[in-house]
Amino acid sequence: MNLTYIIGFVLAIGVMVLGMANGFPPYDWDQLGNFIDGPSVMITIGCTVGIVIACFPGKTLAAIPKHFAIMLNTKKFKPIYFIDQLTDLATKARKDGLLALEGPAAEQKDPFFKQAIMLIVDANDPDRVRGILENDIECMSARHEANAALYDKASSVAPAFGMIGTLVGLINMLKGMDVTSGGGNLGKDMSVALVTTLYGCILAHMIFGPIANNLRTQDEEEVLCKMIIVEGITGIQAGENPKFLRERLLTFVSQKTRLLAEKSGGKGGGGDKE
């Protein structure tokens, strides 16, 4: 479970609710009703959803539940795991040859890692191997960016529709101020004007923005691990010394991660989030 996202989201909502209820004890929970407005919900949320639907294809919209599953997934990419695996493969390849890696390739659960191993087992040209794997990474990252762009779009249009709701409320309020109309419900119209702006900010900065950031962060983690695989596989194909290869691959991670890997024997775990 992605605890940082959950803790941050709950904290933000909790603090906002307490602020709406007078900020400090004694809380006035009846005040929360002032921030619930049907027309504001329709204008801000309804229009935001409508524009997002209009901007993206059905296959992207159908993947929204998957986006949340990815964001909340506890499975993390661990570079040290792949570095260890690649070092072991380099040792085996140097001892028994590249064909001996076919067995370990079949045991790999990560499809990208498995594909990378099989490319060198099949004696493909090194430049071709690197080109295939790097193209795979670029296409994967482009798909991930397209997913994050959905929430960027929602984050950008939500405040805009909040302002539109504000204009709607102000127009109605000004119309109601016409003495020839017998007055009007100025309080209700003003609430629409202000609450829609609030809803737009909440949607943009408390819901859609964090989702986009989390998806991009996980993409960066996955790209890092796959770049390590590319460098490791091409190093194995070139016949690099396993010890030198490990030291070179460790340059992809922070000094702290390297020290922790040395203390724990360099054993980690990994998986695919795509």
C-alpha cells in the first residue's frame, strides 16, 4: 500500500474539514453544511468529468481503475535486485557461455528482463539488442506519460470550471439585486459563486495533482530499473567481468543504497508495474 499518498490525502482532507468546522475546539460541525452546494457540484465536477471524457479515448478512460491500482500498489522496483541478478548472470555466462542463460531466462517473472536475456541468448547484434530494449522503454514511458496527462488535464480544467461557477453565481446574484424583480436569494447565489471555486481547487490540488505525480514517480522507478537491465545485458554480451559490471551498475543508485546493499548482502526484490 502506498502509505505516503494515503497519509497525505487523509491529512489534507482532515485539516480542511477541521478548518471548515471553526479550526479549533469547540468545533461547529453544523458549519460543514455551508460548503455543500448541489449546483456547484454539477458545474465543477460534472463539467470536469465531461471535458476529460471529451479529450481522451475510451481505452485510456477504461484504464482509470488500473491507474489507482498501480498508484496504491506496494510492489516497488528495487534496482539492487536487478543488479544482483545481472551479476549472477554475468558470472554464469562467463563460465558456461551465453546459451547457458536460457534456463535462468525462463525463470524470470519480469517480461522485459526475460526478453532482454533471450535477445543475447539468440546471438543478436549488440546494437540491435540495445535498440530494441531502449525502444521498449521509450514506448512504455510514453504510455505512462499519456496516463498521467489525463490527470494533468483534469487538474487544469477543474479550477477553470470553478471560476465558471463563480461567474454563474455572480450573474445570478447581480440579476437578483435588480429592485424591479423583487429582490432575490443573494445568499444562495453567492454560495454558488464561492463554493465552485473551492471545489475546483480541491479537485486540482488534492485529488488529480497527487495522482499524476505518483504515476510519474513510479514511471521513473521503472525506467531506472529497465535502464539497469539494458546496461547489464549489453555488458554480459560484451563479456565484462562480473565484479566490474556490478560496480558499473551500482552507479545508477545513490551512495546510501549502495551501502545498504553491501550491509544486506545486496539482496532485494523487484517486479513489473506496467
